[in-house]
Amino acid sequence: MNIQVVINQMIILFLVIIIGYIANKVGILDKSQNQKLSSLVLNITCPALILASVSDIESGDFKIVVQIFIISIIIYLVLPFMGILFAKILKVPEEDRNLYKFMTIFSNIGFMGYPVIQSIFGTQALFFASICNMVFNIFCYSYGIYLISGDDKLSFDFKQLINPGIIFSIIAIIIYLTKWKMPQIIGETSNLIGSITTPLAMMLIGSSLADIPPKEVINDIRLYPYTIIKQIIMPILFWWVLKFIVVDKVVLGVLVVLVAMPVGSSTVMFCNQYEGNVDLASKSIFITTLASVFTIPILVYLLFT
């Protein structure tokens, strides 16, 4: 893999984030518009991008789908224990330990993961990412809610899984396995709509970061070592194990890079809904998102060159 290509792609994404940041500061974007555009990305452009990822696939391997699904489940079963370990190492206060676990487990797979995966590995790699994202949603809307809400009982709401992202992921799996040739007009429409996902998602991230006061972020020293552990050391550990299991280098790259994603935007949404530490969640998103511009090229260089 050409590391210069990865660095260039991350610089491009970073520049788009800055444009979104500036757009917020000059009044072109605001919190209300961010919410509407987020809904557009999650419900329309991302599903279209997932569908486009299988529009040109000529052959499907059932074993790959099963392998990614099983490995994704294992990853999300291991991550909670890593969250506990990181919280102890960093001496996180008891009241914030569940939030640190959540931040460690549930990274920004959708908004940041899809654009980065597409930039590094190409559009077809998004199909592999969408399988991992299905497992992410199952754990996020069960164990994730349990962590942030502080409920004594683990619950699960199947209604949360009925969304366009999951539906189109299932459709993509069916197309992939049946080797169905998608009509050209549908494929091109999906590509056209899906193509706006990356710039729109990156600008939304920049606009969202603009709402977080930088001075407040700098003061939280604990988040700096946490970012290094989460976005460099943890993915390397997963890579060291997965390289003995996963033969396909693209699949391996997708799984490792998704683990290395910054803290997900769902962290703030869940904290708002269940009265969690919104300030800490916002700071973690700010620091880990900006750091990812540097940590992802470093990670790809260390592991895949």
C-alpha cells in the first residue's frame, strides 16, 4: 500500500473538515442544520453508498461475509474488557468509567469510518465495513445504552435496528451472495447519491467540532494518552491477532482501521438522552477526531507497508 496516497487522502479529508468548521463559524451551518444534514447522510447517502459498493461485484464469497460477521462479534465482545483496562490504567474517576468503556467500544464507524475506508481501500471495501456496522448497531443499542443509562438491567430495542443503513446492508449482502447484476441505472444512481457522503460527512464533523470550545478541550490531560492507546496501540494489538486469521488484506485493513476510528458521535447523543457526561463526550470526539488525521496514516504505515 502506498503510504503517500493514504496521507494525501487524510489531508484532503482534514481540509474538508476545516471547511465545515469555517462554515459553522461564519454562520452557513449551525446545530439545527447539522442535525438535518446528519439525517440526510445516515438515511439516504450512506445507504446509497453501501448499495453502490456492490454494484460492480462480479462474484460473492459467503465465507467472507460469515468471517467478517463472526470476527466483528468477537471484536465487540473483547472491546469492553479493553475499555475496563484503559480506564484503570488512566485512573479514570468511577463516575466516568462507563463512558470511557463506551468511547472505547463504539467508534465513529458511520460518519468517519465509511469515508476513510472508501478513500483508502476503494468503494467495494465499504461492503465489508457495512457488515461490521450491523454488529456495531446491535451492540450499541443494547450494551451501549446499558453503559450510558446506568440501568441495572441490560435491555434491547429491536426498533432501533430498523433503519436504512441496516436495511441496505442486508440488501447488499443478498446482492453480493446471489451475484445479482444490478441494473445500470440503479447502480449509477446509487453511485451519484453516495458520492456526496464523504464530503458532506466530513463537513458535518468540522461543523460539529466548531461547537466545542477549544479551551475546554486542552485542559483534559487524560484524553491525550487515551487517544494514543485507543487509536494506535489498540488497533496494533487487534492487527497482531487478526493477521493470523484473516487472509484477505483488504478485509484485514477494513477491520483494523474501523477499530482505529475516533470516538463516535453517538457518544454525545446517548449522553444527552441518558444524562451522561456530555462535556467529556464532546471533548473526546474533538481530540480523537483531529488526532485521527495523523494516527490513521501512522497506523497504515506501520501495519500495511
